[in-house]
Amino acid sequence: KAIKENGISLKYFIDGLCKPETLLDYIENFILYDRKTTKIIAKNHQYLGVNNAYQSVLTCKEHQGKLGVFWHTQGSGKSYSMRMLAGKIERKTNGHYTFLVVTDRDDLDGQIYKNFLRTEFVSDGEDVSPANSTKLQEALKTHRRIVFTLIQKFRVDKGKKYPLLSERDDIIVIVDEAHGALFPFSDKLPK
């Protein structure tokens, strides 16, 4: 009814999404294809959240490497937001980031991995899930595109000093079940 009476909703749509730069950004970064057949399009909160997180990546040195928190509720498309963010960062920056996706449960780890697989961010058979703590530490010393892991794999034997996991400053950690906290892996960012 509001559209018929005064066009307010339509005006928001035209002034918002239909601006050329916004529409191009949406088409390039916020449409995924699940198994090449099902189109997944970003909801408003995903579009705004991913773009805010992306801006944080661009300005992370100003914030001592802290990217912030991207809050989602259950069932709101967290893993697709993660995928959209990783894709946009990879396409739009000159960095060669590694995305470290950390969860606390096998089923959640598998679900997120499958969404990245079905939307072609990873290939079937690609070694992206280290089997144990030692393999995880080895993976973080390389320049892999993405690593999926459980938080439990960060533990060390009792009494041992915690090792430096990487000297790199281009690892972006995405943690699910910690309200989507995002932060780079290293504190060695240039001042």
C-alpha cells in the first residue's frame, strides 16, 4: 500500500541498490551459485555486514589489525556471509590472504566447508582441513588460500610453551560460534 500511495519503498530500492556502484558491487560480490544451479543472493544484513567487514580489512593497520565482530543469529546465513567476505577480499584487494575458519564442532566445520565447496571457493579433494595440531601449525606457515579447523587443534601439551604459529600478517581469522569475530592472525602489522 505504501508503494502505491507514495512510492517510498520503491524509492529506497532505486536510491539504494540501483545506484550503479552499489548494483555492480552486489552483482560481483553478493551472488553465489550453490552447485552451479541454485542462486544465493545476499540479504540486507549480509550485504551491509560483509561491506563493513571488508572496509575493516582495508583499514586494519589503522586499528592495530583488529577487524571487528560481525554478528549473526542462528539461520541467518553466517557461512554464506563468510564466503561472500572471503570472495570479495580475494577479488578486490592485492593481498594474498589466507582465510582461517575456526569452529568448535565437527558438524559446523563440515557445514561451512561444504558451503565453500559448493560455491566453488575450494575444490573437492583440496587439502584445507589439517588433521591435527601439528598439521595446523604447518599449514599456517604456508600461503594456503583457506584453512578450516576446530579450535581444539590450537591446544598444546600441558607444560609446553605455546609456539609462534606464524610470522605472517596476512591471515584473516573467521571464528564461528564466537559471534563471527574477525581479526588478522599476526600482531606484526606495520605501524
